[in-house]
Amino acid sequence: MLENLRPALIITRREIRDQFRDWRIVIPILVLTLVFPAIMNFTARRATEFVGRFGAEVIGDRLIPFLLMVVGFFPISISMVIALESFVGEKERRSIEPLLASPLTDWHLYLGKLLAVVFPPLAASYLGIGVYLFGVYRQIGWTPEPVLMIQILLLTFVQALVMVAGAVVISTQATSVRAANLLASFIIIPMAFLIQGESMVMFWGQYDALWPVVFGLAVLAAVLVRTGISHFNREEMLGRELDALNLKGAWISFRNAFTGEAPSIREWYRLQAFPAVKRLRNPALLTGLLMAAAVWIGVDLAADFPLPATLLDVSNLRLETFSRLGNISLMSPSGVLVIWLHNLRVVLLALLLGAFSFSVFGLLIVMLPLVLVGYFAAAFAGAGISPGLFAAAFVLPHGILEIPALLLAGAGILQIGARIVAPSQGRSIGEVFLQSLAEWCRVLVGFVVPLLLAAAVLEVFVTPNVAVRLLGG
């Protein structure tokens, strides 16, 4: 293994040596790494003194770990510019041709560059964390618990790897440093939202919730590294001078991939739609397992967040209960339209989020309805209604069609992410995504949309009657 990595490590050593020779890189990293922890030390001390006046020391205790995480994150966000220009910057400076002409393989070049740009921001982050901890200890005597310290260090590492790996992927696909810097917003903005979520976890003191975050980021980092290696091609990078926006060509490619030149709807179903569903066997199996896990998560949440008994009383259940939602009449054709369009918006939102997260966030959207099913099934079980009776009354009448529709939509989203990660000789990431999107749209138009429409009809006209017959007084 080490022998196989040796050529990549040669590239890594060369890149790191060049970076530390350039004072314009070293001095800003050092200054920002040393000054920012001092600012956070001052903030932590003032905040602790302020809340201590009102007997709210716990706020200070929760604030310091959050600031510790921010100190680790800050150098990564600043130093990511090194990763963004790792390939496209050298291409603009005309210094990459000798490197690409070397006998090293593509994955050696890519991995060597990746390791080189991970090291400086990660080293700066750990240095900043050390300076911050030293300052906090000297000022107020605070030290982190060992488990929390391990979580912060691991969280910093996987966040650095995710951001740098994403930036290197952008650098290999962009045609200029300017374009790479603009595309970096698709990395910085999601990570900023993630930091906000992590801050909520820390202020609530639920540090155990950080372990799933660390695991999820580690998986995402592995996917990004795999994607970069799969789509890195030195010849294509040298020959790519400008990516022109060709909407007409993209539409023609999408249309041809969607229709497959089928002469009729019947032939389209036979030649395009049904084969597309057959290719979803493995993604559908994994999506089904995730949906089952979502039900279990809902059951677990019901124990931690119980509903009031008054909301679980169905002894006086009547059809009027289902008749209106605000100003909308549900038990009518307009109710069918409302529910159908709502479900379609959920599916499209899952696709949109999945496109920017290698299907991860898209699958979470698909899992959410099953989380609610598990939650309410467990809640009603606590009120004396068996999960089987709850499912028969509220879920199965329309879920027999709606759940398979969500399963197909989720499997298609998962397949898009898997195809982007997989190697594809002669095709760019955009071409792979466009063709995968066309196949997903075949499943959407051919099966998901009709199933959701039929499920909406059942949910409006059948499910309320079944629920009243089974559970009403």
C-alpha cells in the first residue's frame, strides 16, 4: 500500500515545500491562526463573566466548546483558496504542463495534490485550537472533557477533508480561478449551515449527536475524493479552455435521453420506462432499508417527545375531522390536487437537494414521511391503539401506492449520486448528471406521478372513511 502511494507522496512533498516557501501563503495563515484564537479567548472570558453575574454559568460552559469548534473551522475556510487553485491556478500560470507530462498516473497526481492542500489548513486549525485552549485555561481554568476534545478534533479533520476535497474537484473541472472561486460558494454556504446546526447541538449540550455528524461528513469526504479521482483526466483538463453555456444542446441531449426516440407512449414505456425501473433494483433495496430505518427513528423519537393524551383520543373521530385544512376543502377534487401537488413538490425538493449532496439530503427528505409514520404509530401505541390498527386506518389505504412512489423516487435520486461518483470515461460530470437526470425523469413521469395522483385520490376519499370505521366511536 505504501509503495503504491509513494508517487503521490512525492507530489505532496513538492507541493507542501512550494507552499511554505511562499510568504504570501504562510504569513496570512499564521497571523489569522494566532490572532483569531486570541479574539475568541477574549470573547469567552467576557461572556463567562457576563453570564456569571446572573447565575447562568452553564451558558458560558456551552459557549466555549462552540468557540473551540469555530476556531478550528476558521483556518479551513480561509486556506481553502489553496485548494481551489491547486489545478486550475497552475493551469493559468502555465506551470502544470511538466507535472501532467510526468509518468505518474492520474490518481497519483490527484491524490498527491489533495494531500498537499489538506495539510496546511488542517495544521493551522489544530494550531489555532491549541492556542485557544491554552489561552482559555490561563484565563478561566477551563479544560474540555476528553470525549469532547476527540469529537472536536475529528470534526475539524472531516470538515477540512470535505471542504478541501470539494474544492479540488472544482479546481479540476473549472476553466479559471475566477470560476473556481465563484463555485466555492456551493461548499462554503452548506458548511456554514452545518456549523449553525452544530452550534445548536453544542448549546443544548447534546454532544452525542456530534458522532453521526462526524460519520456523515467522513462518508461525504470519501465520496468527494472518489468523485474527484473518477473524473480527473489530464488530457481533458489541458484541452478545456472555456465552458460555454449551451442550453439548447443540453436540452437536446436531455430530450433524446428521456424519449430514446420512442415512436409512441406505449413503446416509450416498453423501451425506456420499464427498463429504467429494472435498473433501480439495487438502489431501491438500499432506499427501502433506509425507509425502514426511518420508521425505527420515528418510534425512538416518540419515546423522547410524547404527545399529549388529548391529541391521541380518537373515540370521537368523524369525517368532519378530515374535511378541511385551513381554508382548503380536503375531501373534494381540490383536496386531491392540493395533496398531489404537495407530494410532487416534496419529490422535486428531494431531487434538488440530492443534486448538491450526492443524494444524501434527497434521501433524508424521502425518509421524513416514514419518520412521521413511526412516530405516530408509537404515540398511538402508547394510547392503546396497536401499530397494525394505526397503519390500517391511516397509512395503508393510500400508502400502498404512495410509499412505492417515494421508494422509486428515492432510488432514482440515489442512482444519480452513485453514477456521478462512478468512473465515466469520455464523459464529464455534467454529462453524467444530465443523462442520469433524464433516466430519473422517465421513472418520475412514467410511474411516480401517476402513483402519487392515485394515492392522493385514495387519501382524500378512502383513508378518512376507513379511519372512521376502524377507530371512530
